[in-house]
Amino acid sequence: MARKANVARVGVAMAMHCLGPRALSRAAARAPRLVLGIETSCDDTAAAVVGEAGTVLGEALHSQKETHLKAGGIIPPVAQRLHREHLDRVVQEALDNSGVPLNELTAIATTIKPGLALSLQVGLEYSLKLIEQCKKPFIPVHHMEAHALTIRMLQPVEFPFLVLLISGGHSLLAVARGVDDFLLLGQTLDEAPGDTLDKIARRLSLKNHPACCTMSGGEAIEYLARTGNRLHVEIREPMSHHIDCDFSFSGLRNQVVSGGVASNEYIIKILQIVTEANGFSLNCPPPKLCTDNGIMIAWNGIERLRAGIGILHNPKAIRYEPKAPLGINLSEQVRRAALKVPYLKLKI
């Protein structure tokens, strides 16, 4: 069987040689594009191979969650060390699961901004060595852009569309006009909601709660909030006199927290009410793709390949960027416009 397979491969190679360079280029153009995505922007080491149609061919992930829970937060040097220890295994596992050899990839996409500097460094250095080895194009990825475009892998969402990104390190509202074309309408002025929830959980010592000892701060609060009384304590509405699209979460830490606290499930319910009342549709990726993962990075690579944007054949000068805004910031113009919207009473 092995001998026949070898003969078949030789026969194909001879046939392609006879076709000539123009036919070969057309054949290459018709070949499905396959991208390896690598993600190390914070505390998850992830990789995935995604096809042009959005098919996830293989993925792998190593979570550092337990290590950082014991430390009470993410320690950048520890995160860097764990990325270095596990990245090669994670990438190889994703490739093995996909059944795609390294030389059959179309490109390699990697998060280079924004994120923890020491974590980004590991992913970029590893990717540059891999690119040198397999001679493939490199696609640098903006982490938040990847999150924003994930929904297009799952549903036929056309540009432009409104994007709300809420995570442990970011909170922003933007209009996506193209693969790398975003208008930033507003963002957090202090800290992201994930940071706030983690700090509240530490203040309440939730890691000592028997049901929450293996959960992150946000997960613990969400879990306990399901059985709490959200009317027990009145929480003042932040920024109620600001007519803009910015956010502020740090003030919540200075208020007593008990009962219902905004969680993923709670936020989605609110957004469904708001979008339905205004005649919009709400599209949310599944929870698995809302956390950091290699799938969204690989898909961002597919999007950029299709658009012919940001594909580097000589990436030696590329650098990681711990801080990197998304798109053009229009928040000041939004603030000056002072647009008023009808008050909507939420019943949840």
C-alpha cells in the first residue's frame, strides 16, 4: 500500500509538472486556504488550524488558570514561562488533530497586540522561527480584531456591523466597516469589567468559598449571583449623566456587592432586550469562542488572506505591541454629538 501511495504521489507531481507554471498557479489558487493560528496574549496558550470555509480542523489549548488562581492574579513572568513550556506541544497537537502537515499551510497567524508584553513575546518569537522553518507567509493579528470578526466564521454577518467587546482586559463599542477598518465609539475609561470582578472577588475572599475555590473572580460572582437577591443592595448607576459610549467600572468596587452582578448570561439577556426593542439582531459567539483561543486567530488570518491585507513575506522587523488601539477613535466626536436615545426599562 505504501509503495502504491508513493507511485501515486510521483504521478501527480509529474502531471503537475507537465501542466506548466500558469496551470500550476491556477491550481494553487483553487486550493483551499489553511491557516494556523497561535494565541499567547495573556494566560492561555492556544493554537488551531482553520479552513477557508470556517471549518475548525484541529485545535489545542493549555490553560494557566489554576496556577494564577493560587497566586491571586496573573503574574506576567510566570505566564511567560508557562507559554514557553507548552507552546510547542500545543501547536503540534493542533496540527496533529487537523491532519494538516506544516508544509500544506497557507499562512501562520499570530497575536502580536495588545496583551501582556512577556506573553506576546513568546508567541511572536516562536512564530518567526516556525515561519523561517516552513517558508510560509506571516499574518500579525490584533487580538480585539480577532474577537470582533469571530462571528463571521459562524454566521453570514456582512459589514458594517456594531461590535460590543467585553473581556477581562477590554471593554469597547465599535463599528466594524471591514476586516481591518473599525470606528471606535467608546471604551472603558479606567478598567475592564473582568478586572473589576476579579478585584471584587478578592475583596470578598471568594476563593475561600467552598463552591468557588476553583473559579476565577468573574465565574465565582456569576455563580453566586444566580441564587442572590439583586434587590438587597442598591448599586448606583455609573456615568448616568454622560451622554456618550464610554464605560467606567472602577466605581463598582467601592460599592457593596451582594446578590446579582452583571455576568455573561445577564449581559446577553439585556442586549437581547435592547436590540429587539430597536429592531436589530443580536449575534453572539458560543462561550468557547468568547475566551482567548487559537480558532479566532486562525480565522482572522483567513479573513486577511481573503482581503489581501497584512500578509507579510519578510516579517523579521515585526514587533509585538502591549498597547494597541482598535481602529479610529471617534469617542470625542460621539461625546460632542450628545446623542440621546429613548429610555428603555429593563425587566429581567
